Amino acid sequence: MFLTVTAIARPLYYQHAIPAIASTAQTPVDIKRAALTFDDGPHPVYTAQLLDELKKRNVKATFFVTGEHAELHPDIIKRMHEEGHLIGNHTYSHIQLTSANSSQFKEELIQTNEILHDITGAEVQYVRPPYGSWDKKFETDLNMFPVLWNVDPLDWCTANADRVANAILNKISDNDIILLHDYYDTSVEAAILVVDALTQQGYEFVTVDKILFD
């Protein structure tokens, strides 16, 4: 049985009480966290630009890449890994799981894991199933954790970066996972607008494993 995004979203997110820390003036400050995640890349131009901007701000993100794009741009995958970002699996060809293609879907996950391991030397533990369709048996078969999202600005629907950024800023809360796509220049622009705005609001950006398991 495969599950849709609606069916499996709730168990994937764990809300945590974040303790207040003291500033030099001994005034309590609430630390809020969010995870930026990017699907479908890497793009040879836009992902590189995104990595440049994240590095300037010392922000870590999670990238769910397809195997076919990773093969085309292994240098960008290697850079992601070296700069401390988390890399996850988004299948080889962006295939959507259905009741009829379970074997092919599993093979694409395995193939993409192998491609990423060959580039980075690291094991891949996290998967974002395209369109949110998932079968829990893969969690034990492949020892992988599915990661969905709870803030979706529908960035693929518009070329207006401000609209995408505002959609995120109007919905964001502590420990949210933000879905974006680094295959669009406006999504990259929106991501940086969000980083700057939320940093001013006291947010810290972390990789998804910190949201799910810390």
C-alpha cells in the first residue's frame, strides 16, 4: 500500500520545546528553527548561486536531488556535501510511486543512493518521494526516512519571488520544513529573501534531521 502526502505528513514532524537562552544582557531570547529544503536539482546555474548566498550567511539547507541531475553535475553535489548541507534522494527521474511501479520506484532510489555515495562517500538516509507518494515498507527495506513538508509556497506556479517569499513568511512557525525548488531562479531569490527576513525574526536554519530527531 502506498500513501499520499496527506496520509503520512502528520507522523513525520515532531514539535520540540526550544529552551530560551540568555543574551549578554540576561534577557531571554526564544530560538526558533526552520529547515529549508530544495527539490529537483542540482541546477548548474541556480543551485550554484544558491550555495553562494547560503555560504555568505552560514546557512545550512537540505537538498533532495534527482539521480539524473546529480550525474550531470557531480561537482555541485560534492560542493553541497563539503559545505555541510544535507543531501537526500528524490529518485532518479522524479518518478511518482503508484501501485503499478513499486519495483521501478525502489530501483530508482537504490540507483540514486549509489550515485550520491560515489560522489560524496556518504550514505543517503533521507528521501523525499515525488508528490509525497510513499510506501512505508521502503523504510525497512532501504533503511531510509521519508521527509515531507508543512510549508509549501507553490513556487513552481509563479515567477514572482516576492510572492513566494511572502507565502512562506505568512505561514512559517517554529520547526517548520519549507519546500522549494532550486530549479527556478525566482525560487532561489525567494529563499534568500526568506533567510534574511527570518534571521531578523530570530530563526535559525537547520537541516531536516535536526527538526525530525533532535
